[in-house]
Amino acid sequence: MKLDYNILWFEDIKTAFEAKKELVREVVEDFGFNFPEPRNEINGDNLNNINFDDFDLIIADLNLSGESGTNLIRKLREDEDVFTEVVFYSSDGENAVREELRKHGIDGVYCASREGYEFEEKVKKVIKTTIKKVQDINNMRGLIMAETSDLDEQMFEILEKVIGSDEKFDSLPAYVFEKVEKFMSLKEKDFVTFKENADISGLLGDTLLLDSYKRSQGIQRIVKILNDNELDVLKNFCQDYLKEVINIRNMFAHVAPSIDEKGQKVLKNKKGDFIFTDENCKNIRESLRKHASNLQKLKDTL
């Protein structure tokens, strides 16, 4: 799973789809995920053209025009071999949905009322369940690596775009050279120290050249040059990025999980242990979303 939480939605009444979509948006974003526009289908005519692997959840009205929701789900389960979680809803209420599914022998489906609060609460519980299924350390590691790679690419694109674009950025190449040169000088000293002390552990734990941190330094310099109040959210970008993205990425990449005395999964690190809880995972997703949004804001300004 990446930061996008993708939903396939079967609803033939546009106003109902638009209203309920905003309820679900709040739920998804509250868990720290992006909410792309759901794919809205009005019936089962396009099933052959849907890649169901792209979706984390299916939401469906029980009473679709021209086709019952139960028939639709039977097609998904039996013909398409799709077992993605499904939330069925109806204005007749949750019990009526449950009874209808029972009559048709359909299981593995969550039932909800069409009413706003009841619908939202059921969707929230189902989404939380789908997240828990993939929110283990390996999946979080994959999410973090994928998203930080995207952030690295965004920073590279910004640096490449501004260099040579305006005289106010003329000092930027020299600044980047200075950072890399200083880094290489330090690396040389580090290497000598590692070698003289036969410190193979220190050597193996080192990284090189224009890494994420130096890219973030370049972004910080661009923000300083622009001196735009609209970019105040990036005024501490380098510091925040190091703490909220780079350190977290490095920890997930290099630290093996263990179990603490309370039975919690934990990644032990010199810069602070990370306890693997729903809230901490949510905070990581929110940080990644925040920095992606801020970098996009900077790109839009240039």
C-alpha cells in the first residue's frame, strides 16, 4: 500500500456519491492517507475493464439501477475472483442489507445503513481493518521507501528547474558544490579514521554524496532566496525533513524490529526508539503527505 487509498464505488445517484464521498474523505485522511477521487461506476457493465488490484476497498449501494448490488458482488466474487473488502449500504438499514446478503448466500461483506453517521462509522471501522492488514513493519518499510524516493525526485526536479532559470539563483550551484565538497572532505577524514581504527562497523554504516539531506539543504536555500511569505511552511524544511523523513527512513531501512518488555514491536535506534503503534504509523504517513504537499507548493511557486 502507498499513501493513496483507492476506492471503487458503485453508486448510480451522483448526488449521493458526492455527499458520501466527502464523509469517506475525512475518514481516509484522518488515518494519514491521500484520498484520490474514487472510481464511480453506476452498475457492473465495466467489470472487465477494471483492474481490481488497484483498489483497497469497494463501496456499493445495494439497490443499483438496472442491477442489484447482490448480483454485482456475486459477479465480483465468482466471476472476477475479487475478494477485496466490500461495504454494502442501503436506505433500508444495516439489518436489511444483512438479510438480503444472507438470502443470496454472499459472505465476506460489511453491511451499513445509508444514514450519514452510521455509514461513516462503519466505513471507518472497515478502513481501519484494511489498514491493519498491511500495517506491519515490512509494509511500512515499503511505503516509506517508495514515498521518500518520490520526495527525493521532487527535490531533484526543483533544484534542476531553478538552476539557470533566474539570476537570483546564480549562487545556488556554488552552494551545492560547497556542500558536496565539504561532505567529501569529511568523508575522506571519516574513512581515514575508520581505517586507522579498523572500525568496519562505522564504515559499513556510512552513505555518500548528494543524498537526501543535501538535497533538502538545497531546497532550504531556494526558500531563503525566494523569501516568500506564502512559503513559510517550508522555513524549517531541512530540519523538519531530517527529523520526520530521513531519520525515519534510515531507521526502517537498517534497524531490525524487536519486542520490548510491554510486548510492543519497537525499532531501537540511537536517535530514539520507534514503537510500532497505529498512531505512530499514522504520524509517519501524515509527515510524508505534508512534505509532498509543501514541495508541490514550492514547485507551483517557481
